[in-house]
Amino acid sequence: MADRILRLPEVKSTTGLPRSTIYARIHEGSFPKPICLGCRSVGWLESEIQDWVRRKVELARSSQ
């Protein structure tokens, strides 16, 4: 099955993070890096975003 490419609005909706936090975490290395789609266009692989969310949920539940 082909992986979908998510644009920023969908990544924000999926993660619940604002744009500035997403880019700050990319800079820190704690969020998946986007892929270049064109001169001024980027997207994220849906599977990488889902994996990131899954890890966050697991981490939150294991610390309770």
C-alpha cells in the first residue's frame, strides 16, 4: 500500500501541535522531517506521523 503524503494542516490536526512547535521539534530532531514536494511545498509521510503519535501515546501511558 502506498504511503499518503500529509500537508501541514493535516499534520497539525493529527498531532494537535501548532506549526511553530512542529518546526521547533524538527529542528531538535524529535519530529519526522518533511519531504520536499516542490520549491515552496513540503509534506510528511502519514506512516511517520502515525508512528510519532503512537510513540507519544505509549510514552504518556507508560509514565502513569
